[in-house]
Amino acid sequence: MSTEKIYSVIGIGIGPFNLGLAALMEPVEELSSLFFDQSESFDWHPGLMLNNATLQVPFLADLVAMADPTSKYSFLNFIKENGRLYKFYIRENFFIFRKEYNEYCKWVASKMHNCKFSHKVVAIQYVDGLYEVTVTNTLTNSTTTYYAKKLVLGTGTSPHIPDFVDKEALPHVIHASKYLNYKSQIHKSASVSIIGSGQSAAEVFRDILPETENGLQLKWFTRSSHFFPLDNKSKLTLELTSPEYVDHFHSLSETKRKQLLARQHGLYKGIDQELINEIFDSLYEMSLGNTPLNVELRSNVRLTDISDDDNGSYTMDFMHTELEKPYQDQSDFVILATGYKYKEPAILEGIHDRIDRQENGLFNVHRNYTIDKKGKDIFVQNAELHTHGLSTPDLGMGAYRNSWIINQLANREIYKVEKRIAFQEFGVEKTTEKSLQENNMELVNE
């Protein structure tokens, strides 16, 4: 081990959050880092890279700007280098295209010497006070061992498919994240059903809708009471992603947090208001002249099973959530816009005894984003929804969390972290700048 370089931190997974961490760490000379991802290159949700799809957060929610507006890895610097800054200025729209965001992230990744793609972490052990990380190069099949003082888990969330769906037996039942891979087949089908009521479901519905005028039958089912808008435009509501609200949410009991998240779906799982209106306007226009629509939208139905009819079609079993009555329908293709869930990496088994857990088995994520029992070594990215609330998957709060992580790694303030940004109070005691600063310094020094 003495001949090996010991890194300050090793990151596992290179999605937007860990890529932002790598970019923000690059100018910090006292910290050394390596980030590994088994994918061949950075590619953010390629199966949903639809035309006209935009981010649901402003461009300032890039990888670095909210931590360091002067960073050379900002989105504005990216479009300046690509000769698009004035075009972007004239466009006068804070919400960039998803394709553009993906291009931007690829540009940053290409400049990161501490990011290694086609490298799969296969094991982690804790040896003599260091984390021993075994990595396989998927291109050469060679295996190398690295050592680090700290870890950052950025493996992200995975497409969620209900347990009753047999993916092998139902080849034309797919998750929405693979939509573009099957688009040509879907458009040639006689009927298609979309399950879910979030942004991905709406975007796929919009993309398929024109094909209904060529005879395709399109159905959209949701267990929700309606196709609800995402409440991400109300400015006081957006304060629920503030550090103060994270402090408040984290202080609550496990039971209360769970109850709150169940009531806050509309804050991070709904549909952009403009997209809902666009879909309605399209349906209205298509219905002019009393033209029958090959479209069906149905709410309050919970999918309970999907089976193969042996005739190229699938039977979907539903339960109406209000009438409490079963309902059945058929489709040639089923698209599950059933969201994403965090899946704990199997490689953590080697350090399971170091990880702090709640009674339900989930990570007990400390306020400073660590999951080890001492609250100092193992950080997580986008795995703390149950402990930190709806700011967890928010791209706009990624730089805030990364500032926290870097400041703790360096044991000093590298990036200034705003201590108070909300106008409202979330508890019964008045929050002051001083109290927040003292609380935050305690976390850094833990």
C-alpha cells in the first residue's frame, strides 16, 4: 500500500452531481480525487432526449455556477466557447434544452482528468484506515486497486419497474427511459399505453400524439386523481429547496418526513404547466370538426398487473382508486413512466459495518450528507430524499451540496455557502444568520 497514491476522495458514479463535484474540486490543489463510471462516456438520459424538451430548472443550475460563478466550467463559458452566447442572450429563456445540457456536461467531462469512464468499481474494503477501491477497466479487463481517505457515492437513481412486470416475458413493456430506443416500433404499433403522470409521461405522450392522426391509438393512465402541474414556479414554494428547509426537514422524525414527502409529490413529480397546456391545446385542435380522437386519458387507475395475450397484445389490469373497482384494457406497447428509485450498490457490502442505517434499513444520512457511523467518511449524492427532502434530486441544489462536501474534505471553507436564503421560517424559533453559521461550522468540524 505504501507504493500507492492515496487520494483525498474517490467518487463512484459520474452523473451531473459527481461531475459537478469533480469540476469544483479541480482547482483545489490540496485535494486529490478520482471518479469512476462504468459507462463508456457521459450521456444523460439518452432515451428521453426528445426535441423541445427542456430542463425544469434555470440554466444557473449548471454544474458549478451556484458554488462558483467565475468557474471556467460554467454553462455560460461553454456556450461562449461554442459561439452561442449572443444567440442564447437573444433567445431570452432561462430554461435550456435537455440536449444542450447534455452537450454541456459532455464538454465538462472531456476536460476532467480525474474522471475515468469505462471503469467499473467491483469492490470496496476498509483497510488500515483507508478505503480500498478495486476497479476493472471494461475495455481492457484489467483490474487496479486505488486507496482513498473518503468516498462519495454518486451512483444515482435507476428506472423503477413494478415487481409484477416480467421484463423478459414482456418485450414490448418498456420503461420511459428507453423510449427513443423503441420509438420507430412504437409508432408502427396499433395501440400504445403510457402509465404515469409525471414529466416523462407527458413528454412521451406529446411526442406520440401526432401519430394518432395516422390511426395509432394512444392511451394515458395514472393512479393520481388528475394530471397535475409541477409547482416549481411559485417562488415561496421554491424556498422548500433552501438550506433552512433542509435543516428543518432533517430535524423531523422518520414518520413525519415520510408523511411530508407523500404530500409534496406535486413539488417534484408533476408536469410542467406549459406542457400540460400544450397537450390540451393540441387535443382541442385535433378535435375540431367533431373528429373522433384516437386518444384516451384516464385518471384514478392503479396498474396491478400486465400479462401477454399471446396475440401480440398485452392485457393491463387496473384498480380504480376511488370506485374500488377493477378495470382492464389492452395495448400492443406499454410505456412505464414509473419514475426512478435509488438502488443501493452491491459493492457496499464490503463496508456494510461502517454504514449507519435507520430501522427500516435505509441510509441514516447525516445532515452533512454522510452515511458512515462517524459522519466523516462516506458522502452520498441524490440518495437522501428520505432524510433531506425534495432538494435531493434538484439540479439547482447540486452545487450547494458539493460545496458542503468539498469544505468538509478540506476542513475549511473553499466555497462560500449561503447560510440563509429563505424569507420564511419553517420552525417555531426564529432562525438567525449567526445560529445557522454556528450549526454549519459544527457539521464541518464533525
